[in-house]
Amino acid sequence: MSPTERLDEYPEVFRRPDPMPWDSDAPVPVLWQFGERAGTPLTDFNSRALVRMRGEVERRNGKGSYFAPLIQAIDDELFSRGGL
């Protein structure tokens, strides 16, 4: 681009806004937060593993409610599988 070009002469591709991930309607996956599998979506684990992981999160949570959203996400995933 030469310094004499005007901004309104930009190609069409620069006139369109870039798509942003937060503008998407796609659900954001909940990720496992601990150990070697940290960053893995909960949907990638089998149900037995999720039940075991839920127990681990409950122990880490103790009497607080810090991990309540993660526990709820595990419960939702297990419920969506209908106990399978």
C-alpha cells in the first residue's frame, strides 16, 4: 500500500469485521482442570471417569463452593448421557 492511498480504497476484505469467538452461538465446552488431562473437554471422558473425577473435585472443594460450576458441569454431562 502506498502512503497516498485513502482508507476508503481498502479492499472489501478489510471492510468486514473479523468474526469473534464470543459472537458465536456454539456452546463453549467445559474443560477438565487438573493433572495431565487438563484442558480436555468433559465430553471426551467416559461416564465412569467422570464419576471418579467428580469425587476428586468434591474433595478439592471441601466445605467451599469454588468448584461448584465444575461439579454442575460434570453432573450435566452425566445426566445428558442418561446414566450410560
